[in-house]
Amino acid sequence: MPSPTLVQILGAALFAAALVHTFATKFFERLAHSQPRHAGLWHLLGEVEVVFGFWAMVLVLCLFATVGGGEAIAYVESRNFTEPLFVFAIMVVAGTRPVLQLAGGLVRGAARVLPLAPGISTFFMLMAVVPLLGSFITEPAAMTLAALMLRDSLFSGTVSTRLKYATLGVLFVNISIGGTLTPYAAPPVLMVAAKWNWDLAFMLNTFGLKAAAAVMINATALTLIFRRELAAAPGAPTAAEAVPASVVVAHLLFLTGVVLLGHHPAMFLGLFLFFMGFAAAYERYQNPLILREALLVAFFLAGLVVLGGLQQWWLQPLLLRMDAQAVFFGATALTAITDNAALTYLGSLVEGLSEPFKVALVAGAVTGGGLTIIANAPNPAGASILKGQFDDETINPLGLLAAALPPTLVAALMFNL
């Protein structure tokens, strides 16, 4: 491997600093209380979604100082920001009252089939079915729906911290693996499916059935372990004014359009602007749009794109030193500190990989997608929506890691059967 350049070393060092920062957000929140004069700045640095965007800004400033403004600008313009823009648009559209009302009604209707208490059956369907919907409406949309429904039902009452973290861990893992039934919905699959000629039949037979089994096992285990607390937890919120079917259909068309145009930012952002106009015209049937949460998540992902672009020099050789069996566990572990789409993208750049190696790489990447907030693109969306329900409005990274380990092991077992 050739010696890394100064810029590559700088990028790796700042990436490491960003990782440390994600574990230190509570420190900045304490500073906000102890140093009220600069409380706004400390609160800003205490937002997990701000971390990677902040360190990406530091990287760009360092590039200006070391290689000049022209190369710094050229580097940023060489990055692909389609995913952050798509996640922003899909979060806002999927988080509207008409879409949530329809999704909530479908989940509650399916829950009535189960011979369980309403709170328990609804929770199970939410953790088992919505993640699998991510294979069709995309993982970010599924995460947005699940997180908003949890925020307004289970998390709106007094439930134990243990249940909150366990729910978050299973949700993140199930969303990460639940998008593998199709070749277009999960970011790590999307990076390689076209190049490796993975079609719907291949995804369903190679990943989908195993992923669906793991999702069901995780949801069932979580529901059984916390069944007593779930039985006493708050149910669905009081329904707001019913949304006319025509408005619901219009929102579904906008949602479908954004999904179908997900590779073309100029197109889906244009459609999104039309959606904003429609939402303003029918404001009576809207809750406040989650623009702030979506912007923070997009900022987080954009920062990850900028910083991640300088990690190929050490990540790719590390992956290629592994055989097909080892790469599964290596990808699972590396996903926790990078991003699963970045890992599979690096794999797609290498020619001549064996089919078992490709399958193991993607399976490991989606298996580890729930271990940290940065492991999978939809995770920051869920964290942004739900963090207000946790102590100090902060999700402890170690708490999330501990909660996600059991469902991650279930997913690993299923993918290796």
C-alpha cells in the first residue's frame, strides 16, 4: 500500500475526532449549563447531527490552508450529496399527518388480528412490519414513520429507559436489514446492486428471506421481554381531524415520486418544492413539517460524505485482506465506525471479487447497521426524532451499542445459516 498523503492523514485524523465527538456530546451539554455565556455554541456542538458537519467544515478549512482553495472546492464538488438531499426530502414527506394517519391505521388494523392486548400487538407490528416496508418505500421513509409513531405513542408516556434503548436498538437493526428484500431501498445495497447485477429475485433469495426471519425474531423477543410494561404503556394518540382521502392520495403520490426519482436530485427536489406548495395550500390537514429534524439529518450525512471520501486509503486495503468468511464480521464491525454504504461502495470499486465475498460484504454491512448512529443512513433520522424522549435529550452511544448487540447477533446468525 502506498504511503498516505498529508491530506489523507488529515482526513483520517479529523474522522477519528468526529467519532470521539459523537461519544462526547453530553460533555458539551454540561458545558452549556456551566458556561451560560456561550450556551448556544455548546448546545450546537452537543447535537449528534451536527458532529460530522462540523468536522467536515474543519476539514475543508484545513484543505484551504494546505492545498489551496481551488483543490478544496474541487474536492467538495466531487462528492455525491444525493443521499443527504434524498433523506431530507423523504423525511419531510413521510413525516406528514396524511402519511402517518394512513400508516398508523394499517398498523393498528393488522394488530387487531393478533390475539394480544392492543398496546402489545401494535408495538409488535410496528417493530416487525414497518422495517420490512423499508424495502419498498426506502429505509429512511420507514425509519421516519416508525420513529414518529413511537414518539407519539409508546415514548409519549412514562416508560423505562431500558425499554427505550432496547426499542431503539431493535428498530435500528431491523430497519438496516429490513431493506434488503429489494435492490433499491437499502443504501448499502443500492451502492452495488446495479454494478453486480443483483435483481429482485437475487435479493429476495439471498438476503430477503433471512432478513425477514431475523426481523420477526427480534420483534418477537423484544415484545415478549417487555410485555408487561408494554401492556401498561400509552396507546395510540387521540386522532386529529380526519384527512380527506384525496389529500392522502396526493401525499402518497408525492412520496412515490420522490422514491422513484431518488437518484436524480434535480428532479426529486423539484417535486419536493411542489409538495411544499401543496402542504401549504392544505395546511389544515398538516402537522408542523419536520423541516428542522430533516435538515439536521441531511447536514449529518453530508458531513459524513465529505469526511468519508478521504478514508478509502485505509478502509479498502483492510477489507481486501480478508477472505469471504472474515469479511462478514469485518464489515459488521467496521460499519459501526464508518457507514455501511461507504463500505459496500469501496467494495464495488474492486474488480474480480468472488460472489461469496460480495454477498458476505453486503450482509455484514447491513448486519452492523444498527450498532451506532452513523452506521446506517436512516439512523440519524430516527435519533433526531426520538432523542427528545431520552434523558437530557441525548441518546447515549454506549447505551445504543449495548441495546443493538443482541438483535445484531440474531441477524448475523440468520445471514450465516
